[in-house]
Amino acid sequence: MIRSMGYLWLVAAVMVLLENSRVGTDVEGLVRLGAWATAIKCLMLCWWPQHLIRMREKIYGSRVNRVMGIAVCSVGALFIAAAIHLKDAP
């Protein structure tokens, strides 16, 4: 389940970075920066899920995992919505 979520977000990040992967200070550049961060994290999640889980438990503790998971998925969904909105903008 964890790896499949990683693959899903990795595909979403790659879709954002397909046209232009240059990071800038405008809104589009910040969305690309978030896509790069998502891609790197999802690559780690796909290949080394236990390492990432241990690292997160060491930083946050075991209770915060569910809350952080919901927060990260929400932020990722907002980045995808922003990318779609920017793609449709003239």
C-alpha cells in the first residue's frame, strides 16, 4: 500500500515536471519546486519504504504518522490542483 501511494505521487510529480522542470520565484516555479520535492520523497518511498518510516518515527514519534500522512496527501493534492489550474491559465 505504501509503495503504491509512492508510485501514484511520483507519477503526479513527473506529470508536473514534463513540460518545464526549471524552478523559479513565480507561482509556477514554486509548484515545480514542490513537484521536485515530491518526486524525490516518492522515489525514497518506492524503493526504501521502511527506511523512510523509521526516519519519520525518529523525528515525529509514532503517534503523528497518521496526521502527517493526511497533511502530506492534502498538500500534494493542492499542488496538483495548482498545477492543473496553471496549465489551463492563458
